[in-house]
Amino acid sequence: MSDAASIRHTPAQKAVLAALQQHRQPLSAQVLHSAMRPQHSIGLATVYRSLDALQKSGLIQHRITLEGTTLYSLVRHDRHCMTCLHCGQSFPINTCPVADLEAQLQHSNQFKIYYHTLEFFGLCESCSVQNE
């Protein structure tokens, strides 16, 4: 059993986890709160506190969009992508270019790594052609 799995969670944290499990796409706290409202009487501040606690326990991860919105999802795998600064579309990178570095850092430091993200920013082919 992992350390994160052995942590006791509040009812609100369990409800947030269950809601995130129902959605494959990352969600903002506001969208998550709206999705949970029909089944749960939970305030937006409680959703934020639950997301913070779940992230600190290594069960969820977040990323920030170009517009500044924080999106949350379950930790399923590390995320690597290239994001177009013009259209905002993200293109996944299917191999991990930093796997060796992560293993080295985890073994050489007193630091438990839950996940990592790697994102490159630039222009996709379509937007690059439009900007010529």
C-alpha cells in the first residue's frame, strides 16, 4: 500500500476524489464544484481545501492553462506536452524525456516525487503558417 493510499481522507476529500474519477478531463475547482452540487452539499472553499490536501498527499495533480486557470486531475501518469501559445492546443509527448533525471533526483535527495510535468511552449504548425 502506498503512503498516499494509507492516509485517511475527510468525507469532502473522498467526494472530490470520486468526482475527479468520473471525469477523464482535468477540471477547474469551479467546474468540479458545479459537477458535485447535485449529489453533495459542499462549498467551493471546501473543494479548494480538499484539492490542496489531495495534491499534498500525491493523489491529484494540477496544471495551469495559458489563461491562468488551474485544472485538477487524478495522478494517472506524468504529463509531457507541447502547447501552442496562439491557439492553446496541447500536443502530448508520448515518451518521458526526463525519466532518468527523476530517478536520479529521487535516489540522491530526501525527496519523494509523486509526479512531474514537462511543457514546451511555442507555435503549432498551423499557427506558425498563419503568422508568416
